Amino acid sequence: MDRRKFLGYTAIGLGAALGGFTLWNPAKGGRSVAAKAVADPNFVPDVEIALTAQPGKVQIFSGQATRIQHYTAKVLKGPAETVQTIENSYLGPIFRLKTGQKVRVHFTNQIDQETIVHWHGLHVPEVADGHPRYVIDKGETYVYEFTVANRAGTYWFHPHPHGKTGPQVYSGLAGLFLVSDDEEQALNLPSGAYDLPLVIQDRTFDAHNQLMYLTGGMMQRMSGFLGDRILINGRPDASFDVATNVYRLRLLNGSNSRIYKVAWSDGTPLMVIGTDGGLLEQPLSKPYVMLGPAERIELWADFSKYAVGDAPKLISVPFDGAGGMGMMGGGMMGGGRRGSAPANGSGFDLASFKIVKKESSNRSLPTVLSRIPLADSAQAVNANKPRRFVFAMSMGSATINGRTFEMTRVADDEIVKLNTTEVWELINGGGRGMGMMGGGMMQMPHPVHVHGLQFRIIERTTGSGWNSMKDGFVDEGWKDTVLLMPGMRAKILLRFEDFTGLFLYHCHNLEHEDMGMMRNYLVEA
């Protein structure tokens, strides 16, 4: 066993303070390595699933099949519809669960790298959250056991091994975790064929249809990977046949680093009904929506005004202030392959919706979607002195408060108390020492994700490119990821409840995360 695994599994130090840091002892809140492959006989699941990460091939273009890595799943106990396959795609599967269900997942690694699964957005115990210290090697199995505590919403899952998250997600390892509850069911929202998940990703392929990743050197790694083709649900040039009816569109930005400014091609406003943590209180009409990596939005899409043969499109509208660079520093998202990748902030098509059938619908958009408690910062124990976390880049490093990731360490200012509410101020601190890029200092956006909970955004300041994106932020409702453009700050309200232990917060630009822009926070009783 190598030194990194030894540190991760045994957490040397037994929680002793060391120079302002604490070395976390998982024996206080975790389980032993020997128990990872053993189910708890006292935990009786409603749903039991076998999930495997494995290599494979998929026919994306004509010619050679593309080598990928993907998840496969099988229901061992519970309703067969719990697991849904995305046809002709490397993505998936889709898990469909209900609030309150008890879930056991037997995750087996069959790829050639160590890996672990993070249930993004779910409120689960520390040992079920997918911390990289719990990675397993090829041929090993990790057993997850948790109760679905989240409200109805669009969540997802993906790998989380330190230093390898970017390439593993890029290779195809990602799936959706859709939760329903009684409040949502009472609304009679579009369902079945009228409930469409749309996972947006950008990829680059070589002349033999194989995925290309980080071939542009250090500057591409610093800015984050940008591909030259848009894939929706793993397919290029995506088009969906729809009727003149109402649809629920669930959008996930599953890209490594690309940001999307989502709009309808004909200027129709977007009707937003949900975000990361589920339904909003009321629908929001937006001219466009800014969608950073890992963020989700749900749209009420009414195609009744169109005629058969029409094909409205979801597009990404150009915007300013994203910084960074593409694979080759320019280019177009066209129909061809192997071109240079357009920079973050470029415009292009996402997906078209071809009207193929005339239908009538009796669905109307609810004026009230859900009940969400008031985000009252006065409840916070540090309301007048928020914790501050500065996300910054320098040549060769990506830091939070000047620190990079350490497997089990937490700083004194990263320890919180169970059953308390806090305000955190997240700051995009820009960059230094990276030279001039396009006439200015190279600065990058940082989509910040906090594990283990959903939070509320209570304040956002302006930042780079503000006028080209200010109307597209959806800060209402519950969130687990917040997009910070260069120079931007956001205050978030977090409640630490139910679970003690070691959780993560990090930039969800996956290249930044792999470079170390990730830290632990510790919830103590």
C-alpha cells in the first residue's frame, strides 16, 4: 500500500492539532477499510443496486467506435424502473428514487485506476459521500448505504478520486440521480416521455473518433479543458422529437470547465422551475440562464405555440469575462470534428427540438411550486463575521486561502459545529504570475461546490463581464454549486445537521479541482 493510501485510510495523527491543522481520524465518524465491502445487516434497504465502473465502446460517429469508461447498473431489490438506461450513450444510468427510501449501492471498480463515487448534491453520511480517501482499486467493491433525505430534484453522481476526477468524468463516468417526493407529485408536472434530462458536455475527438484530453499543455490545464464539440446525453448534434405540448427539461452542465449562457434561439424567455436543490417557490422568467459546471436548472418548456415542422433550439449565447483559453485558442463549434475549441464565452447551438406531432395539453404552469424557508442570515452563528474562502490561481497551483488539498487535514478555520448555521463568503481572488493572455491578466471562473448539503445564496457581487450575464444567475432556491466569475463574491447560508465527519468544498472546474483547489471541512458534534 502506498503512502497516500496509508494516510487516507488510517488518518495518521488521531485528530491531534498540528500547526493550526487537524489530522482527521475516520474512526471517530467513519468505518474501517475492512468494512467497505460489507453491507450492514441492520440496514434494510428499500432499493438495492449493483453499480459498476468499467471500460467500453460506443458508436458516437460513423467509423470507429469511441473508447470510453461508463457506469452500468442493475436493480437487485426494488422497482425495476429505479434504474433507467440512456439509449446509445456512454452516460448514465439514471437513478429514480423517492425521498425517504433507503438505498444500498454495491459499487464495483473495473477500470484500471482507483476511483470512488460522489453523490453530487445529496445529503448523506460522510462514508457515503465519496471522499477520495475512500478510493478503491480495480476489482474492489465499496458499499454505500443511505436514506434519500433530499427533496425532489435533479442530482447526479460522478467519480471523485483526487487528481483523476477530470479525466474520469471526461471519459464518460457520470449519471443522474432524480428524486421525487409528495410535494412534487401533487403538482402534476410533465412526466414520462415529457420529462427530458439533458446532460450538456463538450468533448474533442481525434481523426479516429477517440477522445482527446489535455493535449494543450499547462495553460489548458490552468484554464480548464474546453472541447470543440457539444454533446447532449452523449450524442453530437442533438435533436429531440417533441409534440406541441409541455415538457420538463432538466439541464445539467456536465462539462469539465465550460460555462453555458442558455437561451432559446427565437428569444422566448426561459421559464425556470428548479435549480440544484429542487423546485423553486415560484417560476422565474429569464432571458437566459448562466450555467456553470455541475449546476442544474429545470425548465418548463411549452411547445404549444409551434407548428409541426418547427425546430426551436436551445443555444448558448456569447458572454464576456470568462477568461481562459480553448484547446487551440479559438475556432468554431461546427459540424466538423478535430477543430480548435472555442473559448469559454463563445456562442453555439446546444440542442434542437423538432415538432413532429400535434397534441393538446391541459397542463398549466403552477404559480406556486414549493415552500422554501426564508434564508435568514440572522440565524447564523457568525452572521457578522462570515468565514472567507478565497479561490485563486498562480502558475502551477490552484489554491483556497493559499492552501491546496491534503487528504485528511483541516485548518482551524475549516472546522464547524453540528446543528449550527453559518455564513460563508466565497471569493474569486483572480490570479497572479500567469503572464498576459489576450492583453490582460489571465483569470478564470470558479464554480464552487460544497459537499454534503444544500445552501442558500444570500448575496452576490458584480464581477468580470457582469453586464453580459447579470440577468442569468438563478440565486433563488436551494443550491450546492455557485458560479463565481473573476472578481465576484458570493455569501452563502449553510446549515450543518444530521452528520458529523469530513466533507469537501472545492472548485468544480475539474482541472482546478485535480490541481488541488479543494479542501476539507470538518463537522464536529
